[in-house]
Amino acid sequence: MQKFQEFVSIAPWTIIFTWANLLLLLFILKKLLFKPVTNILSQRENEVGEMYKKAEEAQKNAEELESEYTQKLSAAKEEASKIMKEATHEATLKGEAIVSEAQKKAQAAMEKAEKQIEQEKKAAVSEIKSDIASIAISVAEKVIEKDINESDYERLVEDFIDGRGEDK
């Protein structure tokens, strides 16, 4: 039992050495293990934090680019719509100008044709008057040359008209 008592008994020097060993081991572990592990964990935490910051910045940049892209796309659509409206309006104006010019040309051609018809009509009337005057003079000459009756007069006019028709 003595051995058992020695084994179970509390020896103050054993407790002191055990505590001294424990403190020395704790000090050595702290210097050799805890500080490097703590430093490694701290570095890793900083790296993860930096990664999160970079990811957040990248996401923010992506959102800004998306917003900018959406605005540019919207502006491009508006510009395309504006260009289409302008082109349609311009084409309409050109079409109306072409139609108007064609109508003016047609109107001018009609007026020219009407003037030409009027001139030809006046020339024909003038020629008919001249022919009638010639006929009257010829008839008068024939009447003066001889005394004729009404049937001779009609025959003479018919002969003259037939002769005039052959001249032309």
C-alpha cells in the first residue's frame, strides 16, 4: 500500500515540476506552434477577405458595365428609330416632290398642246378665210367675164372647189 500511497499521494515538488513542465511546454508550443498557426490563419483570413473584396468589386463593375451596356443599347435603339423615321420622312418628301414635278410637267405639256391647238385652229381659220376670199374673188371674176345663171354659178363654184382641193 505504500507504493499505492506514494503513487496516489500528493507531492508538492512533483506538482511544481509538472506545472513547470506544463508552462514550459505551453510556452514552447506558443512560440513554435500557436504563433505560426495563428499567423497562417490570419494570412488565410486576409486572403479570403481580399478575395471577397475583389469579387464584390468585380460584381459591382459587372453591374456598372451591364447598366452602361443597357443604356448604350437603348440609345442605339432610339438612334436607329430616329434614323428610320428621318429616312421615311425624307423618302416621302422626295416622292411628293417627284409627283409634284411630274404633275407640273404634265400641266405644262397640256398648256403647250392647248396653245399649239389654238394656234393651228387660228391658222386653219385664217386659211379658210383666205380660201373663201379667193373663191369669192374667182367667182366674181368669172361672173364679170360672162353673164351666168344660177345653175352655171353652182357648177362654177363646184369646179373651183374641186380644182382647189386638187391643188392642195
